[in-house]
Amino acid sequence: MEDTGLINVHSIIPSSRVNGPGTRLVVFFQGCRFDCPGCFNPDTHTFEKNKLLSPDDILSKGSGEDIEGITVSGGEPFEQPGELLRLLKAAREVHSLSTMVYTGNTYEEILSDSVKYQCLAYIDVLIEGRFMQGKKEQTALARGSVNQRIMLLTGRYDFSDLEMPGKGEIIISPDGTVTRTGFRG
């Protein structure tokens, strides 16, 4: 996808407690080429334009001062590496938020691309690797399948911080929209 400075976003959850440590703003990028069987976000796979938002637009959607961090998922965030870099940099440097990113890319694949590699400097926790339906996570760790590596890229968190208080969450917005999030067992 062409780097326009705007992020093609599938959806945003302003406040979640099951998508990483503390209360988090969750951003689902639009577009994924991996198409992992059993993915619980198949609506995020198409590369059609959905909601084009700037990093500031996205970060302003967090529910107040209680937000500890931002979790980026998808789709595939690294399909828009320049935009991801700008979002992570703004989250860390402007808003002092922790950062967590879910990707189907492996760490080695990220290292092989200069823009993707730059993102690593702004990520506290990276959950990497393709989702494998036959290897679903059975613990409370914040990952979809056991083949996915949890990489603590800074000292901000440890593995105990990634044990989620629940595996799922149902959010009812003021307009009545119901959103399910978390990890399905």
C-alpha cells in the first residue's frame, strides 16, 4: 500500500483491558496478505480503503488519562510500515504510551526491511508469527497460538504482565454498538 501518511484502519477500541497490560487503546489495521486459517479478524484482510486516519486522529480516540498504552493489531500492521512507524513514534514520544504490536511477520522478516526494522525502537512488546489454528494458546498469555513468539523489546513489561485478566471482553458503546475482543478459546 502507498504511504500517504494516513493509516488505513479497520476499527479502534478506545479502551480495552484484554489486549495487553493495563487499559489500552486498540487499533486494528486494514489489510493482511497472510490470510491465516481460523483468523478471528477476517474482515481486516482486504486492502480496500476503510477509515483513513492520521496518528493524531487515532491517538485522540483513547478514553482519557487512564490509557496505559496502545495495542496495534490487524489485519497486518507491517503492511503499512511507514504509517505504523509514525503511529508508534507519536504514541511513545508525544503521548508517553506503552506499545504492543501483533504481527504475522517473524522477527527475522521485520529485520530484513529497513522501515519495519525502525519500528522496533518504538515497540515494548512484539507478538510475532503467523496464527496457527491447530496451536491455539491454552494459557492466559496474550497471543493467539503457541508458535507466536512474545518478544519483550524493552524492560517496561515482563511475562507476568501479559497474563490477561480475562480472555475476552464485550464492549457496548453509547450508540449501542457491541464489540467483542480478546482471545477466543
